[in-house]
Amino acid sequence: MIPESAKDLVDELREQVAALHAELVRYGLVAWTAGNVSARVPGHDLLVIKPSGISYDDLTPASMVVCDLEGTLVDGELSPSSDTEAHGYVYRHMPEVNGVVHTHSNYACAWAARAEEIPCALTAMADEFGGPIPLGPFARIGDDSIGRGVVETLTDHRSRAVIMQNHGVFSIGPTAKAAVKAAVMCEDVARSTHLARQLGPLVPIAQEDVDALYDRYQNVYGQQVGAPA
């Protein structure tokens, strides 16, 4: 049962999460019914997530399900994603995270199949991820094992994305939209670095330059709140 105090938030997040799943399709990050987006319900131990095995064309706000952070269904007509316990584990152990995304995007999965992190050889990587996109451990699907690997890998790491070995991408963010952006950017740089390596060895960016690029992008780039008119 959703608490009365959470109902408006849940309705809003159902709209947002349903719309963000369409972004996974738009950017070519998923195939068939694979992948998922979730959002934490602020102030409540609840999350909103995609149901299991439902076509992206059939997803609506009403079809999004609500679970507690242990992965137990709280509200909805459909079974939750098989990754729900993994998402819940991330929320329980990373209180700063309010959105989690999982994709099977092609180029990132190629790195996962090789069990390699993506080296920081592009300024876009330094900007967005602050260094390499790390490799997480192999974990079976269906319980919180993947969540444990995500938390172990990304705790105290600048990157908002991790490539889980032999699996795919998990990304996190302060919002579900930010987590989707991290998944989109992860695939973009995974593709570029893969293509570059066909030409020869990658040339990593020096750490000093990575730090400077990351600081500029995170703190200067774009429209900063409170900046002079």
C-alpha cells in the first residue's frame, strides 16, 4: 500500500519513469524488453520501476510498478523487473542516488564481454565520468548480487556508470534523468573508444588534465544556478 503522503510523488514518478524508458529506445540502448529505469520515491523507502518482460511500446505510466527497497511489490498489476532487487540494493546503500538505469547497449556490452574497463581517452569521458568507466564483477541476475557489485565498484568513484562483466551497463544519478544521461554517454564513449582501438592503441588522458576537465564540466559548463545575469 502506498502511503497517502507518497501518492502524488508516485504518480509524478510513474510519468517520468515511463517517459525515460522511451529515451532508452530512442538512443538505441536496449533491444526487445531488456533494460530498465527506476526512480527512488523521495522521503519513502520505495522505488518506481518498469515491469518485467513488457514491450517498450506497451509501457505507460499506469504500468510502472512500485516496490519497497527490498524489491517487494507494493503497488501495480504486473510483476516488477528482474533487476528490482539490484536497484533496491543501490538505493539502500547509496543515499545520494535517486535514479538507476540498466542497459544492454552494444558497444558497452562489447567491453563487458572482454571484461575491460573503458580507458579515459576522450575529453567527453573526462567531463562526464572523471576517468575510466570501471568494470564491475560478474553477478547472476535475479537477486541483489548485481546491486552489490554496482555499489562496491562505484562507491567513492567519480563515474556514474559501471560495466558489469559479461552483462551490461548500470548507471546511477541524483535523478532518474541523470542516470539515463550517464547510460547514453557511456554507450557513446564505448563506441568511440572501440572504433579508435581498431586503428591502434588508445592514448589515455593524463590524470591532471582529466581532473581539470571534470572540474570545468561539473562546475562551470552550462547554465549554473545563481550565476550572474
